[in-house]
Amino acid sequence: MPSLSLQLFAQPFVTTGDYGAIKELARPRSYEFSPYADLEENPDFHRRSLRSNAVLRWEYRPGSTLFAVWQQSRDRAFDDVSDPRFRPAGDLSRASAADGDNIFLIKLNRWFGL
């Protein structure tokens, strides 16, 4: 008997880094720090991504299966991190607005009874 199934997966990711008062160890085996030299770039970061998959599986005869897979990845990094606070709900909605990369694959398994 043929069977058909559809599976959906979504993986949201949000990460934020807010650095301040970067220092370096002044001497080995001490707990004394000295200010780190001026950085050329701001080390703060804010990144969002949303990855999703849809898998359609059709067993059209016993042992023989057709798979159709669609994968989408939306990634967004922000150079302006003047407000690096972590806001999961708002960040995920903005990640879904980013341009996405789409991949579509088809795989066919055929069983030969020899």
C-alpha cells in the first residue's frame, strides 16, 4: 500500500555579543589587568538566522521511495550594533524578512526483487 508523509522542521538562531572594557592580563600569575589597545573594529555582534526543511516522502511501492526535500536558510548579521540587547521574538521576525537561499533535492530509491 503506498504511503505519503510530510515533515517540517524549523531552526531559529539568535545570538548577540556586547563587549565592554576589554583588558589583557598585565603579568602572568597575577590578577592585574591593563586596558587593551584601541580596537580598530567594534567587537560587538548581532546575528539572526532561520533554517527550515520540508521533506515529502512517498513510498509508491514496497521498498521503493521518492523523497522531495526543500531547504531554506535565511541569515542576517548586523554591522550596526548600537543596541545589542537580546530580543528573541523581534529578532526572529526580522530574520524571517532576510533574503533566503533555497535548495531543492529529489531522491528516488527503487527496489529490484532479484
